[in-house]
Amino acid sequence: KNEVEQSPQNLTAQEGEFITINCSYSVGISALHWLQQHPGGGIVSLFMLSSGKKKHGRLIATINIQEKHSSLHITASHPRDSAVYICAVIQGGEKLTFGTGTRLTIIP
Amino acid sequence: DTAVSQTPKYLVTQMGNDKSIKCEQNLGHDTMYWYKQDSKKFLKIMFSYNNKELIINETVPNRFSPKSPDKAHLNLHINSLELGDSAVYFCASSPRGRIPLYNSPLHFGNGTRLTVT
């Protein structure tokens, strides 16, 4: 069993829908990343958080350290949001452990 | 301006060959990483360097040897390539060293797709 699990693995939604992607982890962490991998392959770091909530534009990330769970929300989803979203946790030092990703497809 | 640049973007080679992938960052970051993404799109850390010092070396075959001539460069050399080495390799950097700060984002290169035939 992977130390970092994401759900769902695949998500298809209509443009404008509110999207939630979940990440659960089983190890102690110091922080958590949400990454976006575009269809072309490039990876962008969206958020790094250790508690509470962060917001950037239409993206919101929350984390509950006690429950070992984080969520990524997208409001008013758009086809350009179609990508693979990856959760990664930081354990001691610089080591990142990645989830298996959630493939999001937004249909116009 | 490319923040983290990797070359080449594509690399096709035969089993048994030796090849290198180069990575350079112009962000002034202290820490650089190599990640491998397999055919199932699963990312895994391979190495991390902080100011030219190796700080993470996951269970990677010793055919893989990272080289950091300065803190802006982290190259990956692979000896005796095997079919299972086919993957996308990502270089990344972050601005902090051993203790990551909570607002310290990662910057990724665009990846190098290695195909071993």
C-alpha cells in the first residue's frame, strides 16, 4: 500500500463544476505539496502547506494534520484545468513521497 | 527565462550505453533533485543535493551517478543502460536547504524522456 493515496484516480467533470481531489497519507510529515502535471508533461508546484488552508485564484488547498488528509478544490472549473494533480508529502529533510496522481478532465 | 532547464528533452539509446542528462537552474536555489516518473506516471525521488552535497540517495542502482559541479547544476550520468531505465526523469530545485520552509515551492524542469531499446 502506498504511503500516499489519492482519490479519485480519474475525474471527469463539466466546465463550471466544483472539483475536489483528496489525499490521505499514513506517515508523519512536515508539509505537503500539491503539484499539477500538464498534458505536455511539465510539473508545476501549486501549493506547499503544513496547516490550515491556502488559496490561489480558483484553487484552494486544505490540510488536516491530525486526520492525515489534504484536499485540493477547484472552483468554476475550466478545460484548461485538465491535468494530473499530484499530492506529495515531505517527511524528514528533503524527501518527498508522491501519490499516484488524479487525472482531471474538464469537458466544455 | 527558463528557471530549471534539462537537456536533452528526448533521449533514445540502446541497452548497455552510457548517457548523461544535464540540469541547470538559474534561480539561485540551494537544493536540487532528480526524480524518476515511470510508465504509470508515478514519481519517485532519486537524489537530492544541497550546495553540491549529496543529502538524499534513495535505493537507486549505482549505475546512476549524480554530479554537481556547482549549486546551479546537477547532472545525472547513467552507465550500462537497461530497458527498465526507460522513464521520464525530472530535475527540480527549491530555495532552501536541509530544512524546507513551509513556503518553499519546488520548481521542476520539463523532463527528459529516456527510451532504452
